[in-house]
Amino acid sequence: MALPLERTCPATGLRLFSAAEALIKVNAVVAVVFLLLGFLWVVPSIMNRVLGPEVVSPQLYYQATFLHGWNMLIFWLLFFEVALLYFAASALLRTPLRFPGLAWGGFWLMLLGAVLINYLGVVSPSNFLPYTPYVPLQAPPLFYLAVILFAVGAILAVFVFFATLHRAWREKTYGATMPLGAFGALTAAILATTTLLSGAIAFIPTFLWSLGWLKVDPLWFRHTYWGFGHGAQQVNLAAMVTAWYLLALFTVGGTTPSERLSRIAFLLYLLGINLGSAHHLLTEPTGALSSAWTWVNTGYLIHVAVLGSLIHAFSVPAAIERGLRLKGFAQGLFGWLARAPWGNPGFSALVLSVILFGFLGGMSGVTMGSYDLNLKWHNTLAVVGHFKATVVEGTSLAFMGLTYYLLPLIFRRRLIWPRLAAWQPWLFGLGMGLLSLAMIRLGVVYGLPRRFGDTFQFGGSPFAFQYPPEVATLLAAMGIGGTLALLGGLLFVLLAVGTLLWGKPLTDEEIQKAYQVKAEEGHVTPKGVYLLALLFLAFFLIYYLYNHWFLSQAWFIGGR
Amino acid sequence: MAIHTPPKNWLEERVAPEERVWLVLATLFAIVFLSAFMGLWHLTGRQTTHGQAYRVDPASFRQEVQAFAERYQVGELNGIPVVAPPPGEVYLMAQAFSWYPVLKLKKGETYRLRVASVDYPHGFSLYPHEWSIQLHPGYEWVYSFTPTKAGEYTLICNDYCGLGHHAMVGKILVEE
């Protein structure tokens, strides 16, 4: 299909250049394909948990965990983020993409890496490592090579982003100040650079080690690996917050109450967040890292980033409230919330993403990242509950919300089954919410381990441990939540793919009428959000202290 | 132009009073409270990650553990020696897919645990859930602990170490 060299989006007034638009489309489509693969590979895990290891073997469980993890956490999110970067650099900054050839090269490299990892996970099940390949557990050399290829592809995409940004800056295409969405994408791209460099430092020697040419120290690998592994989550965080600001604008015309504070918050991410990755090393046998070093990194520097998140925690909901109040829904404290466009899946995805990320993901993250509380959280299901709440309920749900705008505005197709679509974020978000709540409690209180292939039966060992009966109830809640979320997730893929295949093509006039984006201007006080934010902080404080009380009930450990 | 760019004077714009209050509270919470509480707990708390770590050769660590087990062995449980050492240094070895030996300890006494993996990454996790820590081959974790409750405790592995990972179970017995 030949694209016009440039068109103006009838809903947003943005200029869409054909090279960028084609790259946005192809990256988004591939992202959704990997999302589908990720959903399919979680089915064996759920069946293992529900029907037991006699029906679905531990080996299949570990294999499925590997494939689910890589497809979801890496491929779905990174392909979508690349689409978001190109959108921010080209559309938001009104600049044609620099080096589109390199961007295509990056795309093919990422795709090759992703396909190779899927291939290896399927054909050599006894060699796979359930998501995190800690040395000296060894995968085939091709695995490390595939990771490197994927990372090089992603580095090319980030480079194209920076080059386009430079062109926009030099040619002053965006006026005096770039829009907040582009600023957030820039934050994500800077974090992605350090993340991918850490990935190269971790995986290139490991590749050589897998060929037998080099020795790799397990602790050294673990440290550099988490510079990559957690760094990637900071990219997801910055991309998610960017998606939140975009969605607030797209759905209700809401803008941040303070451009200055929102930007400072992104800067705080840059300052604090990567060093905070040290929280992965809190319970390591590591003489190299002193208490003082750990304390400074996970105590002070990460809390700088937490402050950034708390600023966004006010600004994003405030943007929603401002948009709705300025539209005239100004009654009382929460009149705007009652009159909000709940039938719009983009809007409900935004609200659920903000709430679930804040209460489940953010709160659990700060708590588990606390120096000594990690004794209770480390490697338990609670960790999984935490990152389901951040990257699934937070980032993935926000990206799903954006997709409901991507389809009509970029692909120019009307969403099929809008009534069903209105339920999708609820089914997915609340299902995942139940799942992660149950996981966090199972992990912190009962210590259930993560990545455990035989449904906590300990392989029939004579030393086996019998969990208290309430664990069964929580596991059932986990199963119900997971199943609902899976249905919601498959519904999303169905809606996206169905719309691409059978959605009614939209004309410019129809797009302008149905999706007009207009920033509401004026001054209002986000009173409702102010109250909600204060309650959130109070709850946060109580939760943090309660966790320490719980820790104080344990044996005396590590006393001086 | 439809999509939002910030107003011209956005750098001079005043932050609304509500958001200023929020900013102060958030700073107090994140920078002052969280950091101070975390540090104070680590210095004065009775459950901390405070300990030492040493590089260790897996083969010689295995020998040390075996010598320790022979010296204090009082019985056997499922083929693994049960060891009742006096307060002081106790050894524990993690290997695919078992914990060695079974420790028999006394409530209220303080021990100095020397624990290491001799092959793969393992996760030390004590049940009913007291605490979890990470182990890597080539490094030993050394820290003191005091059992505060008597009973039969189970050790599981909570970091994937191979296809038998879920069957890696051990015991720690605590007597009154």
C-alpha cells in the first residue's frame, strides 16, 4: 500500500510522515503478535497451577514461563515502545524520521532476535532457563546471540529517536518547548540507552562463556544483568507515564496542572532510578558491595525516583480531573468522575492503569526495595505480584489504552464491537489486580516461591512442607484472577486484530468527528484528586509500617 | 493546532497551593521518612540483611561442611545427617537438589550461619516463612541468627536451579 509522503491527522492536527507512520504500524502490529504468543504460553502455567503437575509437567511449566516472560516482558513491551518513540519523535515533534533505513534495520534485528528466542524455547526445552539465565546455568550460545541481536536492534531504534530529536531541535519544528509527551519519551530513550549498554556488558561475555572461551563470575553477571533487567523496567515506567499523559489528553483533553513539575519528575527518574536497581542485590552474598553503598543506592537515590513517581501520581489524575472539570463537569468533589467517559476503553484503561500501578505496583515496589524488608519478599511470589502490577496492570494496560487510539488514528479503522471493548480493560485490569494481590500476600506472608514447577508440592520429597489451609483460598483467587485476565487479554488481541482485518475504514471527516483531541484550557483546582492523593499517601505509610511490624515477628537475623 | 504544547510562560507559572502541599508531603515521605526509617532499621533492627560474604572454593566448602557434619552428627533423617552443634558456627550447603545437613538448634541461642551453594544459584527460604536470601556458587554468606520459636522448620529453594528445583527441600529443627 502506497502511503502519501505526509498527511495531517484530522483528530490531533499532527503531521504524520509516511516513513514514521509505516514504522509505527509495523512495530505495533508485531508487538501485538508477541502479546498473543505471551498469552498462549501462559496457558500451560495456569493449567499446571490448576490441574497439577501430573497433567502439565514441571518441565512444561518452566518452558512456558520462559516463553511467556520473554514474549511479554521484552518483545511485546519493547516493540510497542519503539512505536511510541517514533510517534513522539516524528509526529509530536513534526519532523520526518532521520535514518529510516536504520530504523528498518533495527526492526529486522529485533524481530530476528525475538524469533530466535522463541524458536530455541520451543525446540530445546531442556536447555531453557525460566526467564532469568543466571550464570552458571547455561543456555545454548544461540540464545545469548539472539539477546544481543535484539538489543542491537533496539539500540538502533533509540539512535534513530535521538537523531530525529536532534533534527527537530535544530530546525525548531516544535517551537520553544517540546510537548510533555516527547519529553517523557526522551526520558525513556535515555534510560533505554543505559539499559541496553548494561545488557551488552552482561550478555557479550556470557555469550563468549557459553562458547567456552571465557569464565564468567556468577555474582558479576547477576549485578550487570540487573543493570539491564531492572533498567528495562524503568524504561517501561517512563513510557507508561508518557502514555498516561497522552491518554489524559486524548480521552478528556486533560493537561498536567504544572508542566514544570511534571518535567522535573521525569528528570528525577533520570537521576535516581537506575542506581536503584541495586535493590536486586539486597540479599546477595556480596562482599563487594558494602552496606553503605547499598544504603545510598536503595535508600536515597531510589527515593529520589519515588518522589518523581509521587509527583506524577498527583499530576496524571489531576490532568484527568482538570480536563473533565473544564468540560463543565464541575459539581462537588467527584462529579467529574461520575460523568467521565467510562464507555471509552482508552479512558477506563488509563484510570485502571493509574490506580492499580499506584496501589499495587508502586507501593509494593518501594516496600520490597527497602533494605531489610527484602528478607520477606526476596524470590517469593510477592515479587511476581509486584511486577504484574507494574508492567501488566500499569504499562501493558496503558499501552492497550493507547492502542484504542492507534487503531482509528494511525490505522484509520473503526474499532469493532465497541460495547465489548468497553469491558476489556475492566476484565483484564481487575483480573490482574486480583491475581497480583493474591500473589503478594502468598509471597510475603506464606513465602510461596516464584517459578515453582509442581504447584508447591515439593516433588513428593519426604521433607515436604504442608502449607496452612488459607493458602488454598489465595491460590484459588490467583487462578480466578489469572483466568479473567487471560480472557481480557485475548479479547484485546481479538479486538485489535479484528479491527485491522474487518474494521470499517474511516474517512478524515469521521475521524475528526469521533476522535477530536482538544486540550481544555483554563484554571480549575483538582480538589477530588487532592483528597485521593492524600488518602493514597496515608495508606502507603500504613502499609510500609505494617510490613516492618510483620518482619519484626521473625527470628532474629543479621543482628550486630 | 490541536495537540497540546505548553503555554509560553510555563517556566514562570506558579504551582497551585494544593500541589505545593503535595510536593512537600511527598518529599517528606520519600526523601526523609523512607530513607531515615530504612537506615535506622538496618542499624538497630533485629531482622536485617547485615552479614558478611566471602569468596569460597566450592570443593573446600563441601569438605568443611562434611567435617562439621561428622563432628556433630546425632542421627539421620531421610538419608541426611542430623547435626546438633553448640551455639557458634553452623554450616549449611546448598546443592542441586538438596540442603545438607539437617540442623538441630536450640531456641534462644545465637548461631553464626555459614551458608553457600556449591553448584548453581539457589534461594535459601525458611518455612514457616521467616526469611529468604540469595546464594551463588563461589560465595558464602555469613550472618548470625537466633531462633525465637521452637518447632520443625523446612528449608526450600526459591531460586530456579534446574529441573529438580521444586524438590530441593531440607530441615532445620529447633528445640526448646
